[in-house]
Amino acid sequence: MMAESDPIKLTDLKTMMEIKTDTQDDVLNLIIKNTTQALRFKLGLRTDEAFPNELAYIALEVCVRRYNRRKNEGMTSYEQEGQSFTFKSNDFDDFANDINDWKEANGKNAKDLGAVVFIPAYREM
């Protein structure tokens, strides 16, 4: 069973960006889907695990960044009409501490890979 996959609503994203029409809904829904998938992966969530509501703000902020960077993917910066824009290579970089804190608090850290137990295959009696 798949858990709720989108921690943010299209209407919230449109409100944040002051978009009043439906003409870009397909693009916005794709941005929401891809951002959510990337964040779920970074959090170490299985498909049956619910998305943590307390981190929904990260998905919303990253969606806005990705929307604003459209047509400039892969670029680190560009200049237009005297304004200079610089993009980070990873949209989640500003949230790394929050992501790591959540993972630590919820047992999702990859630091502990478990234990290895060796069982002898043959013993003489």
C-alpha cells in the first residue's frame, strides 16, 4: 500500500507563488511530484510510510525554487537585464540540517548498518 505521496497541495504552491490561473497546473503538479519523491528518498521513507507533515515546508520551498529555475536547469547562474541570479547545485542544501535532524530523531540515519553474526556451519560432536 502506498502512503500519501504529496505533502503539499497544488493550491498552496499556487498561493505561495501568486499564480491565479490553471494554465500551469500540469507543470506545477510535476514539480510537486518530483520534489516529493526526491525528499522521500532523502528522508529514507519507504513507499508505505507517511510523509512527515512537519517537513512539508521543505517540499513547498523547494517546489518554488524549482519553478523559478525552469528553463535554466543545469545552470549555476545567469544574468538578465542587469540582474544576476545564482542557483545552488542541490535545492535541498539549505534544509540539510533539518533533514538530518529528522532522520536522527526518527531512526533513519544510515550510520548504523546493523550487526553481523557469524554462525559456524559445522561443528564436531
